[in-house]
Amino acid sequence: MPHNILHTIEQNMTSFSKGQKKIARYILENYDKAAFVTASKLGRLVEVSESTVVRFASELGYDGYPSMQRALQEMIRSKLTSTQRIEAAGDKLVGQDIVQSVIQSDVEKLEMVAQEASREEFDQVTDMLIGAKHTYILGARSSGFVAGYLHFYMHLLSQNVTLVENGAAGVLFEQLFRIGPGDVLVAICFPRYSSITMQTVQFAKDRGATVIAITDNKHSPLYQMADGALLAPSEMISFVDSMVAPLSLVNALLVAIGHKMGNNATRTFEVLEDIWNEYGVFGKTNEE
């Protein structure tokens, strides 16, 4: 996949057919809108057939229009304001069953992760966390919910796990000032990428810690800074960041860690079950 689709279009402009040049010019001038319209609508906008749009995507080296569209979305995702995201989603949702559209979009993201996630990198991240002297988990803004979820279960599996609370840079650094070699920082960040997350990651790297990124793609600035990474799309639906795929990948990570811990994980939960039962944490069921 080309790293910069607009550059690729400009470089190949002279080789395009008349219809393809119409598509190219529209994308170059309106890429924020083109990223969220169907092939059929893009064709109507520039007065060419849908098949011409599909062939244009192939001409650029993509395996179909959806792949080209994802490249556009990845390029602009970190640049759009919330208002622009609402406007971009507007045309896409007109006349659609919103429940069906949103859920179908999430299903597609899950399928993408299942097919494309690197098993080698997944195993590497799992081993990093099991071998960590101390694990710190950071997620700013909407990523904070994913961080909190990961921390909840990691804290049950290990006593050396800290959730880095969101706040001003100074407060974050104070929570991390003991981080060093042998420690792991799990940083969770999706577009629009939080600058405070990047600063905190750099702080941890400067002190010799290992950084694991949970982010959306290899173009993410967080991915470039990480020693290991888990990738899951968070394609926008209006102003909302979809965390379905990232949370599912985190679930897989937790299951893998528990599995590799074997009897250690079993013994931990045996102790917890005794505590929960003794203090009636979950109450009584009708059967009991």
C-alpha cells in the first residue's frame, strides 16, 4: 500500500485516462470528502462509471476500492476535527439504518484484525508483559477506557501493574518517575493522536523502559516509537472512536497471558474466589 496516496496520484497523473483524471483531481482537491463516499457516489460526483472508479483504485496498486478508501482515511484521520468528522459521516449515513451501519462497520474491523494481526508480534507483546518487572498502562482521552479495562485484569494477574492516570504532563511524569530498564509501558492511542501520550512515551524511553503500543496502524507516531505493537483499526463513525476491535485484541492478549501463566494464574483466581465468596462480593444466585 502506498504511504501517501495523494503523492502517488500526483506522480501518475499523466498516465491516467480522461475519466481517471477526473477522479484524481477530485480526490486531490477533496480528499477529506472522498475518503468517506462509496465508489458509486464518487463516480456520480465526477461523472464517470463506478467501474472506472474501481479500475482507478487498481491502477494505484490497491486490491479494490475499499483498500484505497482506507488509505485515504488513514492519511486524514489524525487531521480531522470532530466537526469535520460529523460532516464526513453525514453523507455516508443518509438513508442508512444507523444501527446496522455502525455494527457492520465494527464487524468488518474485527474481521480485519483476525485476518491481518501479526501472530509473531502478538506473541512478542505477550512475552514482554509476562517478563516485565513492572507494567505501566497509559491511555489518554477515549483510549483511557481501554487502558482501564486492560489494567483491571492485569492487576488481578500481577501485583506490579500501575494505571497511569490522565492529567497534566507533570502529573503523568510523577507517576512514572521510577520507570526504568526491565519495566514496560503499554501506551494506548488512536487518532487524533494525543500529544501528551507521545511525550509520556518519550519520557519512558529516555529512562530505558520497553514500550508497547496499542494503536491503529503502522503510520501511527506511537507505532514508530514502540518496541512492540498491537494494531487494530478505530475507523471513525461521526465523532465517535470505535474501540470494538482494540478491546477485542486486548481480550485476546489477556487470554494469552493467562494461558502462558498456567498454574500461576489458576492459583491467583483460586485465592480471589475464596475472597469473593467469603465477603459475598457477587451475592447469591437463585440456584444457591
